Amino acid sequence: MGGAERNARKRKQQQTAARSVAQARGVAGGDKKKVVAITVAVVVLAALVIGGVIWTTSSKDSTEGKVIGAQTGTSAPGVVEKRDGAVVTVGKPEAKKTIDVYADFLCPVCKQFEETFKGQIEEQVNNGTLQVRYHMLPMLNQRSDPPGYSLDSANASLAAADAGKFLAFHDALFKDQPEEGGRGFDKAQLIKLGQDVGITDPTFVLKVNSGAYEQEIQDAYKKISTDPSLQQDFGNGPGFGTPTVTSNGQVVKLEQDWVQKVVS
């Protein structure tokens, strides 16, 4: 083989080697880019998960340290509140019509009921046409974290009724309703609300802290939840649910004009 041929062959081998190195570097570079992309995706995903956990925890504990907003009472002169066991009756004694309202302070649909119909009910109560019998129930007692808020709030509302402040207390708890599945208001917060709506009787604090009416509330709920006259079909067979309203012993269909139908 002549020198020119050897030199040509050598140059060809060098060019082939150079292309191989370049290709190898290209593959390595592509793999590196893939690794970087995967790493970034994992980091972003982890950040989203951590952020979601932080947001969920923050949302769940949103009531911690919160002062429940006191509501200004709008009852007319002559409207009285009277507790009888686990039931609170609100209205003027001469009212000819009575309804029973069954609700839970943690129930989101009960809050919607209050927002939709409170004004209509209040108008009929204030003009002496209607009395309302409130049954505050611990139906969702296991749906707060920790469990127990439904019972604590129902008990505190009865203690507030003893001081003539049931409606103000009731309205405030629905206005600032805790999230179902999250932290409810603790007893100290319920006591603070009572004080903010004007309760000065020291026995209120004792009743809230001791759960004075808890047994009455639980006994009443057990009876109510199994009462055939209060059963409704919610799509999966008959059962009891909140809110439920009755008039003359019959469950009321909660249409937009149901209040007017009851009093007319």
C-alpha cells in the first residue's frame, strides 16, 4: 500500500471515529436532557403535592383562633325565646301558626336554607303570625375534626336560649359555619360568641363547658331520626335528613313560597 493510500485511509478512519464520538455525545446529551426533564417534572409534582397538603391542612384548621362574628338581633318587640328540653320556641305567644325546623350547625344545606328563607321566616315571626320550634341536632357529630362540634354547638345554643340569646347565637354559627370535615369551633370560641352577643350570666359558661344539655339533645335526636313521620326519600330510600321542616305534623316541601303557603 503506497503512502498516499495509507494517508487517505488514515484520514477516513479518523473521520469515522470523529463521527462516532459526535454521535455518542449526541445520545448522551439527549439522555441528559431527558433526565433533567424528568427531574424537573418530579420536583414540580412534589411541590404540588406538598402545596396541596399545606392548603388542605390550612383549610381544615381555618377556624382555629377565629372569633365568630356576632350577629345583630332583628327580633321585633314581643318576640320571645323559650327553651323546653332540647327545643327552642321563638315567636309571639299569640301566633296561630307553628313550624318545626330540624337542623345541624355543621350542615351546609342547613346554611343554604337559612340564607334562602331566614328573611321570610323572620318577617312572619315578627308580625306575630308564626312561631318556630328549633331542633338543633348532632346529626353530623362525627363529621368534624375532631368529632363533636355538632353536639357542642347544639348544647351551647340551648344555653344561649336560657339567656334569651338563641337567635343571635344561632344566626352567628350559620353565618360563620365551619367546613364539614374540618375543625369546628371549640367551647372557648362558643363561650366568646355568647359573651359577644350579650350573655352575661355566668351559668352560660358552666353549661357550655359541662355539656349540660348533651344527653337531652342525643335522646331527642335518637327519637327524631327514627320517627316515621319525619322520613323522606332522598333518592336511596326513606330516611331522616337536615334541614327538615314540618307544619301540622307534615313534612313541608321547601319550595320558594313554602313560608307563605304555611301561614296563609
